[in-house]
Amino acid sequence: MQSADLTRLSTFVAVAERGSFARAAGALGRTTSTVSHAIKSLEDDLQLRLLNRTTRSVTLTEAGERLLTRVRPILADLGDALGSLDEFRDEPRGRVRLSVSSLGLGIVVARILPGFAKAYPDVALEAVVDNETGELTEGREDAGIRGLSLIPQDMITLRVSPPARQLAVAAPEYLRRCGTPRTPADLAAHNCIQLRLGASSGAYKWEFLQDGQRVELPVTGTLATDSMDMVMQAALDGVGIAYTNELHARRHLDAGRLRIVLEPYAPTFDGWHLYYPSRRNMTGPLRALAEYLRRPEVQDLIAGRASGRAAA
């Protein structure tokens, strides 16, 4: 197999997984025309159509599905084999591909990236937002960041945030205009900003403590989005009540831009965790990230005992 074949196959996998030439090009750091040419070259050599193309979507043909099923684990094993050589380098280099929910994305940026970038300048963190599932796709993600309840039980986990409350919050202006709910049932009369977890999962369920038990409450409102940033901005703009983690809302609460509502009913979330498969051939960059997170000073930062300092 020539190096050009590996390039074309990895390009095919990128397009198939993302359903888009443009998104695959962005992930690979290439132009869309280069990606399109690689796929056409592969199809011409195989004399088979692998992808169905329309102006709106790219889907796999039956031949494409079979090729993806066979090739993806091979490329993943090859990546692991090459990554296993990192231990012979003085410093690891490469990238760690993370699957992160939109709720956990801020944890990567605020609590992991600054210190890790200083400690390992040759390792890049590539975070892809995925609200659908906690499953990792072989050959696509090295690790993920989610709450424990969404992490498969056979994964190795490392804490990346402290436990924190799940809060309903709203801007003072909204509460003056629409009133303050006193019980979770009062939310039926309010505009609730919903976070969507994906096309197949629907909206994020709001949880509250009632009589010592966690209760999921369906809410309604005029805005639903898969972006946590948009949820927070809408709450700050007085659109309605948002449901978020205290870690995301703390700076706005401290500044008085948001207020907690239904605080006596707020449940505690166990926090976000990095998780990855217990594979023997762990890549050097992923090993570096795991070792970094195990440092005592980093665990102090994660627990909030070193707030404001990035561990290096």
C-alpha cells in the first residue's frame, strides 16, 4: 500500500463520518477541492461509487458502508501503533481528539487547555462538540468529556471538574417582568430556554430535588438550541429562564447579571470526567493528558483549591 492510498482512505473516513466535504476538509486542514479530488481518485481506482452526493448532503453507498466498516478500525490500529512510538521521544507531540458535550466544552477551555498547553506545547487538543452520546468512535475520538452517568462503564475516567449544583437562572430584568417561580411546577408559566442534545435525544431534561428525590421536569419555551453559549446569552438578554451548571453561571451570578431561582430544589451534579478506552497501545499525546490531569497541583485546581491559577 502506498502512502497516497492511506491519505485517500483517511480522507474517505473523514468525509463519511462528517457527511460533508467541507467539514472533513476543515478537520483535516485541507481545502474542499483537495478532499473532493482524493475521493474521486479513490472511486476511479476502485471503479466504484462510495459516496452519494447532493447539494445538501453526502451519504454512503452500500460499497462505501462496507469500506468504512473495514477501513476505520485498521486506520485506528495504525494510529495506535504509530502513537506507541511516542514514548521514545523526549516530549510527546501530536493531538488528542476529544468528544465533548456543549455543557462540558467550557471545562476544556477554562480548566484543562491553559496549563496543558504550557506543559506540552507540542500536543494539540481537538475538541468536537457532540451532544448525542457518550460512545467514542474508533479512529475518530481518542477520549471524551462528559458526566459520569453518560460514560460507558468499561472506560477509564479522570475527574476534570468539581461537583457542582445544577441551577435554574434568569436575568433580574426577566424576573421583574415575569415574576419569580417559587416551585418547579411554576415553570409551566415561564419561558424556559431549552438545550437540545441532538436530533435523536430531544431537549435536555431539567432535574430538581423534591422530597429528597431527583425529578425530571419537562419545560417549554420559545427558544431551543444545541449551543450552551446561546442558552446563556439568551438568559443574560432576559429571554427566559435557563438551566445550567453552577460552574458555567458563577461569573454571571457573582456580577449580578443572573440570579438563581428555585435554589432549594437544586440537585448536585458529580462533575465532568475525561474518559478513554483501556487500550494497551495508548497514544503519547493521550498519555500526556492523563498524566497531566493526575498531577496533584492540577487536581487541586480542578477541585477549586487553586482557583485562578493554571497548573503548568
